[in-house]
Amino acid sequence: MASHLDLEEQEQLANFKHFWSQYGNLISWVLIAALTGLAAFNGWQYWQRKSAQEAAALYDELERAVQAGEADKVQRVWADVQAKAGRAQQGQQAGLLAASSLHGAGKSEEARKALAWVIDQSSDSALIAVARLRLAGLELEAKDYERALKTLDFKASPEFAPLLADRRGDVLQAQGQSDAARTAYRSAWDGLASAPEYRRIVQAKLNALGFDPESASTPTQE
């Protein structure tokens, strides 16, 4: 009986050796790839959690500096956000907060840089649209009209397109291009049916240009 089992074991061992000689290398590589992928995934998850936690902590610190009106500290914390949490969404949202605070403190150039950074770094279309609107407003304020128009040259989602059109009208009007401004404002007015308060503001701009959108029957062209 023992001899019979020994023969079976030897046969199984021989079969296993034959199988391993054919497929062992492939199996090893598959296992290595799977384990490497798992380690990378776990590492990525850890990095994501760590980055999000760091971004949240820095955002809180930035918010406290903004509320305290400490412009120099706002700049320092914002620099930390860019260096340590720039890829996290909350880190990118911090750019909007930093820009608003820096502009209020008279640091308009730094505010523009913060908004430009958000535009370059973010993949969130809504966040990008807000940053572009604010940046174009600062460029308009600085009378950098061509740059403002370039900033507004962006394919926005339907909820942001009217806001961009309104800001474009402001820039064109500042350039003295009344006809083009009227077209932009009309486009904004058309898209603001669900925002009556804002629509009235745009209508006032159109009225100032001698145009009443409510009585107009000819559709505008962009």
C-alpha cells in the first residue's frame, strides 16, 4: 500500500514539475504583476487620503488667515497649498479663496496668478469656469482687454455660458465695441431665463445700449 502511494505521489510530483516547467514562469509573472498592481493601488489610495487630509487642513488655515485679514500669511499658506496639496480639489478651491483675499488686499497680480494656477491645475469644469470669470474680471479691471477676452474664450457648460457672455460684453463695452457688446449681452440674457435677478442686470446693460431684448424679435448671433 505504501509503495502504491509512493508511486502516486511520485507521479503527481512528476506531473507538477512538468506543468511548472511549462507554465511556472508565466504564473510567477502574473502573480508579481498582480501583487505590484495591488501595492500600487494601495499606495495610490493612501496618497489620495493623505493629500485630501493635507488639503483640508491647509484650507482651514488659509480660511483663518483670510478672516483675520493677514495678507502675508494668506500668501504663505497659499504657497504651501500649491506645493503640498495642489492636486486635491480642495487645494484648487483654495485658489479661489486666496485670489479673492489677495485682490481685496491690493495684491491684484498675485490674485491673477492664483486664478491662472487654478485654471491650469483643475480638471473640474465648473471650478475652471468660475476661475476664468474672476480672472477676466481682474484683467478687465487692469484694462488688459485682449487678455480678458482670451480668458473668456472657453467652452463652458450651459449654466456658466451666460455668465461668460455677460463678462465678455463688459470687456467689449470697455473697448468701445458697443455692437459686439450688445450681441454678447443678448446672448447672456437669452441664457438667463432661470435667473431673473441676474437677467434684469443684463437687461439694464442692454437698455443702456438702446436695446430692449423683450421687444426684440430678431435672434442674436454670436
